[in-house]
Amino acid sequence: MIGYYVHHHGQGHVHRATAIAAALETPVVGLSSLPRPPAWRGPWVELPRDDDGDTMVDAQAHGQLHWVPEHHGGLRARMAEVSAWIANVEPQLMVVDVSVEVSLLARLHGVPVVTVVLPGDRCDPAHQLVHSVARRLLAVWPPEARRLLRGVDEESDRLVRVGGMSRFDGRPIVLAAGRPSRRRVVVLAGAGGTDVTAEHLDRAMEQTTSWEWTVLGGPGAWVDDPWDLLCGADVVVSHAGQNAIAEIAAARRPAVVIPQPRPFGEQDVMAAGLAEGHWPVVVRGGFPATGWEELLDSAAGLDGLQWQGWNDGGGAARAAALIEAEARATMPESR
């Protein structure tokens, strides 16, 4: 049995976990504050929340951890439930995406850990500690993408880059029927928070009357399955979250990427890595006030097929193979 902890913020963690779990042969149990996803095939343990309440005292333990508020009943119940599950099930391995505290808790119970790593500057004590105790660091970007994880030796054999992955991997690209009267731009605002406002978008639309805009998330409407819209876009305007980039890559669409503020500079580092590579993106540090016609024209001229190297559709299978191998290697009879 493998345990798989899924962080509750945004949608990227659960989409990634669902894709990897579907490729695992060993039974897997999900643990998260999120409700069980419809596509999750195995058992799911819904954990108490640890981020409710008005006052959080010393949540970072003097800068040594990320989230352990003192005397928080939800945190206490959450950790007790994870501990009880480990004691009852005795999992071969824990995959953690992402939590320093859950990774350390599992390791303190003698359970080996594979931790998913995110882009950004991860030189703080908490990240350095969890990276040092994990058996493997699972990165969902390709080996060609460099300098995305600051604080870890990129040449270490413990860092395994399996490529991007999305919930749409394996689905055929849907080509738009007929020839639309206007070119299409799709905005991925995401579910993790954005500083792009309706006013920003209105100004961009006013400058691009030859383009048809569709806004997903943020100030726009949330669409559970945007695959057809992505495939039909001439350009995608997106934040720099891993999940969004992997989905754009799966659809092979050129993009304008505008990183959003995130802890540890996660999206800024991701955007810088994209800009340094050969990927079909135009990166901007903030939402431009002017110049959108030229910006979209520039992006539309890029070859979306260059995303093949970022997400070739095999990332989830490679991640699952790594996890299976680590689970086997950690069992006493395999030593």
C-alpha cells in the first residue's frame, strides 16, 4: 500500500496526484483536506483542516517549518489521523505533494518518503530539511528545464525530473471546425489566486478587437474541463503554475506567460526558466497595460509543437514507475 498526501491549495496538486495514482499498480490511498476527487479510483481519507481560525501562533516554528500553529485543534486532529492511518495500514511508502510537516511525520514513523518538489527558491531551513530526508525528489518538469529548483543540486541522482503532466495527457487534440472569423485567446487565471483583474482584461480586449477572448477562472467563469477551449486557442494567456503550463503543453498551444505572486518565488522562477529555454512562450513580468495586439501576434507566430519536450504524455507513467521502484526497494525482503 502507498499513501499519497495531496495539498489542498489550488487544483494542480490534486490533478497531478490523480494522474500519477491512475498509473500505479500498487494500491494507493489519498490523504488530503480536499474531498475525494471524482476521478480518484482508490480509497481517500479526508483530513481535518489546519488553516481555519483567526489567530495562528508561531505557525512557522521560528522559521524552521512551514505550518504548525501552536494549540490548533485542526492541526492536532489532522496529524493524529495521519499517524493512526500509518500505524493501521503500515504503508510501503508515502508520496507527499506537498507538505514539509506530513513528510517529516511519515519519516518519523519509519515510512520512506518521496516528496514532490516545486519550482522556486527553496533554500529555507524547512525545505532543506525535508529534501534531505526524502528518498527521492520528484520534479514534474523535463530535464532540459534548468534552474527551476534553487536549493537542490541539479546533478543529484535523488532529483528525478519526469517531465510535465496534466489530466489531459493521452486525449487527442481537438481541432476547431471551420475557420473562425476572429483569432482566439484563452486566459487561464487559475484557482490559486491572481492579481489580474477584470479591468486589466477589459483594457487588453479593447486593444485587440480582432481577437475573441475567453477567460477561465479568476474574474472569468470556472470550467471543469477546458480541453476543447485550449485546443481551439490561437494563443493562451496564463499564469506560470506547473499545472497550467503542463496543460498548455499538452494542447501544443503557444502562450503568453505572466507569473503570479507565490511563496518562494515559485511562478517567477518557473517563468524565468521558460524564458531561458526553447519553449513557445512569451514571458512578461506583469500584465501589460498596452501593446496587446503586438504581443498576441508575436506569441501566435511561435510553434506550439515545441512543447513536445515539456510534456510528451508520459510524465505520469514515469512518476509511477519511480514510485513503484522506491516502494519495492524499501521493503525489508528487497534489501
